[in-house]
Amino acid sequence: MNNGNNTTADIELIKNKARWVWRQTLMIHGRAPETRIASSLSPIEVLTVLFYGGFLRFDPANLSWEKRDRFIVSKGHGAISLYAILSDLGFFSSKELDSVCKTGSFLGGIPDPIVPGFETVNGSLGHGPGVGCGMALGLKRKQSDNRVFVVTGDGELHEGAVWEAIMFAGHHKLNNMIMIVDNNTKCMLGETENVINLFPLAPKFESFGWFVKEVPGHDVAAVFAGLEECCGSSIMRPRVLIANTIKGHGVPSLENDPICHVKSLGQNEINKLLGE
């Protein structure tokens, strides 16, 4: 059980875990090439800090534990890297990683609530923040100290429903809601600024009453410090961590491709990346 105490986190341990998750994500993609590899590589450090840094309260043995924090992966197609983390923490057997996208497996190309550790349906983009608002408002009215974490992609911010949720959270001062934007600057159709330009992003959240922290998203120590600040008890408004990342991080052929969202890697390239 993780009780959400982040005071003793070991940054080097988290860095090592992030490297391990990166390798596991490539291995999963090698077995299931239909998975969205570029989107799943950019949030690895964020997800690793959340789960190993003590920010989330969870109990793999009791998925409905009343004191758990709610965790919503709104960019579901880009969350395959979370499978490795959840298996490592005991939500399900690591043997299941061999069967992603295979007949009979509960680990699909887009995760859903049948996967232990996922709270919501994640296939249709733009709905995670709204669902998170409902959870956060309900928890506040029950006077619960549980928090709601929502991970979105920056391309997902093109959805109007996201901004309705951002306005709602600001109006109701949902200070128990923490949104994390995987700001990797690319969406399915190319560079996000060429589709709908949202830069600069931070002032837009601030205009709706949010506390904003911006960090380099592949720097474990910076992500950890940013989340610590966002989780501060004195902030009486919703909080957002903008994690500036690289889509396809660690894979040059993806990093330099504006439409890497829809690209798959061949097994030979994966083997070279893994040093095998």
C-alpha cells in the first residue's frame, strides 16, 4: 500500500525505474505493434514519479479502497507505459505484459476499467478532466482529503470539453484536483501549434483560476519538485503541472517525425534501442 507520503522518495531510484519502464514499453510495443509507442514514451517520467514518488495513495490489494486517490489517464492511447508500472507494483502479474493486445488479455491497446489501476474509460479523448471534476467535487462535499490526478495530452487540449472542465474546476475552486499535461508538442496530425496553437499555455490556465507549475518533463527531480509544489496544502484552487516532454522520447526516428503518433517501430529497431 502507498499512503501518499512523498517525504522519503529516492530520486535515483525513480530515475532507475523510469529507465526500466522505458525499456518495458519498447518490449510491449515489439509484441503489440498496434500500440501507440510515441505517445506512451513521453509521459514515462511523470507516471513513474507519481507512482513511485509517494504522491498517489493506492492499494493494489484493494482497488476500491475508500482512502485511495483517484487517478485518471485521459490520454488513454498514450498510457501503455503504465502497464509496466502497475504490474511492478502488484496490481496484476508481470506475466500479463506478454499478452498485451492478444485474444483473452485484459491489457488492450487503449486501457479501460477492466485493467486494475485504471478508474475510467479512456478511449474517447477530452473527457478525463470533466470526469475528474465530478470526482473532485464529490470528494470535497464528503469532506474527504483524497485527491484527483488527471493526465492529459496537449493535443487533447484541442477538445472543447477539456476547457469546460477547466472553467468548472476554477469556478468551484477544486483544490483537490491536480491536472498534468503531457506537453509533447505533437498530436496525430503533426505539430500541435499548426493545428490549434495554444501557446503560451500557462496563462490560459491561470486566467481560469488555476495554480500553474511548468517543468521539464523528462527531468525526474524537476517533476518531483513540481508535483510537491502542486500538492501544497495552502493552494486553494485547482493545480496543473505542465510537463514539457518529447514525443517518442529516446527514439530518434520518432522524436524527429512530426506524425510519430501513428508510427510503429520494427523489431530490429527495438532490438538496437535495447542494446540486444
